[in-house]
Amino acid sequence: MKQKILKQKIIKIFKNHKLSSSHALICANALINAELVGAPTHGLSRLKMYCDRINKKVINPKPKIKIKKISQSISQINANNSIGFVAADIGIKQAIKNAKKTGIGLVAVKNSGHYGLSGYYAEQAVNKNLIVFCFTNAPPAIAPHGAKKSLFGTNPICFGTPTSSRIPFILDTSVSVINRGKIRVAARMGKKIPKGVALDKFGKPTTDAKKALAGVQLPIAGFRGSGLAWMVDILSGVFTGGNHGGKVKDPFDDFSGPQNIGHLFLVMKPNLFVGNYSKRIKENIKRIKRLPKIKGVKEILYPGQSKQRRFKKNLKKEINIPPKITEDLKKLNA
Amino acid sequence: MKQKILKQKIIKIFKNHKLSSSHALICANALINAELVGAPTHGLSRLKMYCDRINKKVINPKPKIKIKKISQSISQINANNSIGFVAADIGIKQAIKNAKKTGIGLVAVKNSGHYGLSGYYAEQAVNKNLIVFCFTNAPPAIAPHGAKKSLFGTNPICFGTPTSSRIPFILDTSVSVINRGKIRVAARMGKKIPKGVALDKFGKPTTDAKKALAGVQLPIAGFRGSGLAWMVDILSGVFTGGNHGGKVKDPFDDFSGPQNIGHLFLVMKPNLFVGNYSKRIKENIKRIKRLPKIKGVKEILYPGQSKQRRFKKNLKKEINIPPKITEDLKKLNA
């Protein structure tokens, strides 16, 4: 489907679900961006879920979002159970504003929901020539080190910086070894999954994808990844006033109440300590890119580069819509 | 050796190497702490190296350390090639001061050197009831994803938070799979190292410890760990004004100039957004600790807990000094 037409369709659907025009536009842009960067798990496949949550009154389509000023640098946002995209959009914009004013901006968002891709918000800050961290937690997906039950979300660590080129450095990495989607595909195809990725329901390591689905996924690098996931849960949940410690509800399965996800945005001016950040980061990237490469590697890429390439390529094309989602669109549009 | 006696010895050695009494005390405390927490690679085994660097005039024993105020929250420190312990001690104390005043403190240090364990500085902030990040870079030790040459340091990510108990949550994790010391031991014992830990000098994966020593170590979780190491290099090097992109010199081998390592400290008040952080973090930890455990695991520990247990145990004992270090002490004391 042509991108413009798809965008109008999504906007119409969200407006039919009582979102304002401006909020519907924010959501449509975020969903289409996910498709364009090659992350369909965070794109249209979630549209119906968001609408279902609005219908079941666990997302508030007409939120009264309050921004509380703690200082010139620090703000807190109570998103009033808005859709995550809208809360995060307001959050990152406020953090950018604070950083532009004082050099550093810290914004905590509570009572929000799943906001899609962290990198999407990080890019907003980087495009304004700022350094940025985005943290958010998510429903239980991976087991803390030593546990045989999931509790942490995939809890991404997201960091971005201007690079002096048009392609930003955006590290947006979950702390699970592989994502659940890949395990699902392996289960369907009857393929094995790598070692060290998951435990079965008895807490034993397994390479059987079906047993892994019934069990738990593991964090990257054992105790280290588990610690990083815990850190993200603390920063985005405990610190902001959001849910934490396994209490974030699964948006697809649990309609018993709002998610109350928390987000934390930290934004800094790159020239706080050096006059020539742009030159320095260019030199840094150049040094790393010209290292001798292992066999089969043509180019050393910095985080965000391959995503940007996919985006550029996809921007010229129509968006491919699977039958299931065409069906969703028809139903929701009715 | 009794801790008190050892401490006096170290202070005397540093004073003989022209450090002031207060700087010598800071260094002695940091080195002894590393021994007590069970990280001897960051303890006495480095004493001679620091003295050698002073003798070769690549560490400045009488630094004129300048603190520049950027704002109430933000400071920059030019450490004037001081020993890293002293620069980092001043840096974290300034960040704590700024955070106490405004809610958030950001301090960049440049022209510093190896500062020992990040967790040691994080603990200072946590003991003042603050949340903290410490970043520092280090000499080349691991290869960026796709490269067959080392460039990133082990570049630790260090995060700390008060827990409402006396044992702080301190995540202090390097981004290399295992440390070089372990590969050295395996090489000596003729043992194999695990898969995915290192490449040989031709860029091929190897489990032969000797070949690994001639080759490169790998970051945790492939592209993800590589991205995290890159992030730390940017934050502590590019951003602060320190060396970066593989230019930090090895303190043991390269006396051709100062290291110019950069550190970045970010400190935040835990109650910025919630009135009851202490209660919330306690609840968070409780929920995770009571998860069902995998076979053989008695207790789920949070980062910093086992270190604190070692510290407590070792605090009552004499410090065991290997013959090589006894020799160092004698020579340096002469």
C-alpha cells in the first residue's frame, strides 16, 4: 500500500477511536516508521491491539497529560494512561527543550504504555544535535539470572549521538539474546534454537523452540545482561513512578487495567565539555571503520547505520501488508 | 599483612613518589578496597605500574586540578595528568555536590588515568543516597564487531542505586565476555577457553587460549556488546575531551605519554519523581528475589551483593600478598 494512503487510514482509525487529530498523526507516524526501519513487530501488527485497549478503556484516548516542572532541567510527565506514542513524543520534546536551555534535560514519564521503538525518540533528539538516552520497561519476557520465571521486559538500552553525518548513531538494543518472534518462527518450522537463549519450564537449558516458548528467555551475557535489564527496570519503573518488578501488563493479553509503563529520557548538549564534538565523533567513527575486518565483513557499521539504510530503501517503496493486517485494517476502518 | 600496616606502606610509597599526603591516602584506600572486594587485578598488582608512570613523568604527582563550573549541575575537571584515583575522587564528589544542590549532577573529567574500579566511585554516591552512572574508557582490549583488531577498552558500564538496605545495588560490568586475566591463566594451564570469547590473530574464532592471547577478545553479545563498548568510548572519551577511538595508552606497556583517560559521572536524587523511592526499590528487589529459582541456585542476588559479602568477610582478615608483590613493596619502599 502507498505510504500516504496507509497513513491516512491509520489516522482515520485512531480518530474513530476518539484520538485527537494531532495524537492520531503522532501514532500513525510512529507505526509507519517501525515498518520502514524493518521492525514490523513494532508496527502495524500492533494497531489492532492499541484499538482493543482503547475499546476496553485501558488506554485513554483523550488523556489530560500533565507536565510538572521540577527545575529548568528536570520535568515529570503524568501521561494519564495515554497511548505510549503520545506520552513519549511529549516526553522527548520536553527533554530536548530542557537540554537546549540548560545543557541537560531529564524527563520521567509515568502512566504511559508501550511506545514502540526507543530509537524513534532518540532520533528526534539526535536530529536536534543532542546526545540522548531513552529507557523504558516492558511486560515480563526474560528471567533474572538464577530465576526460572520471566520478570524483566526486553528492556532496551537506547543511546544516540550526532555523528556529523546525516546518519545518526543510535544504539537500541534489547537485553534478551534473541527476540520471542524468532523463537516462535523456529517452533513453527520445527527448527532448533541456539544454546544459551532459553530455559524450558523446569528451568533447564533447551534448544527446543517449543519447550523454550513454554519456558523463559535468557538475558544476554548471563549475570551482566540480567543486571542491565534490572537497571532499566529501576530507571524507567522504580524511579519514574511507573510499574516495575514484573507488574507491567502484557498489552496483547491483559486488559485488566492500564500498563502504567514508565519512560526516562536524558538529553545532553554534545558541546558541553569540548568545542569540537562534531569533529571528534567523526574522527572516532573513522578510526573504528578503518580497522582490519574479519573474513566476510565488508564494512564495520556503527549502530543505527543498517537501520537507516533499510529506512532509505523502504521510503521509496510501498509498504507490504500481510493478509492478517489487511483484515485488521478493514475491520477497524468499519 | 595487616590492613593498617599495608595502608601505611602504600601511603609512604606514594609520598616517596611525590604525592601529597591526602592524594596518597586516596590512592591507598582505592587499592586496598580493590583487594577487599576480591578484584586484585585492580589492586596491589598495579602499585608498581603507577609508581613507574610517575618516575617516567607520565603521571603528574603534583597535579593542578582545575574544576570548571558549567552550571549549577554541570562541571568539567581537567585533571592535569593526575593519578586516576585522585581525579575520579574529585569528580564523583563534585557530581554528588551538584546533584544534592539541583537534583542532577553531571561531571566530565579529562586528562586522567586508570582509576581502578568504577563501582568504588558509584558506592560513594549511593552511600549519599543518590543514583549514579560512572563511565570510563580504557586501553584497547576488545575488537569492535566485524574487526579483527582490538580497539575498545573493557569499557565498564557502572550503575548504582540505594536499595534501602545497607548493601547498595552496584552493577559494574565490563563489556568483554571474560577478562584477559582468565585467558592468561587458561594459557598457562593449557586449558581451552569457551567458544565465542576470542578470535585468533587471523580473525578466526578460537578456543585455544594461547592463540586468543595473540588475537583479540570479543564483546558480550556480538553487535550489542560492541555497541555498548562504543557508547562508553563516546561518553567517556569523545564527550569529555579525553582520548578515544583506541588512543588510550596501555598503562603497563606504553610510557610514551600520559593516558588522558576520560571519566563521566552522572548523579541523580532518587526522589525527584516519587516520594517513596526507598519503599519502591525495596519492593522491586523483594519481588525479584522471591521468584522460583533454577536448580542449584540458592538465592537470586542483585548486582553488588556478592561483592559486598566478599568485602565484609575480607575486612576482618589480613590481606594475602603474593611473593611478587612483596618484592614490589620492598623495592618501592627502598
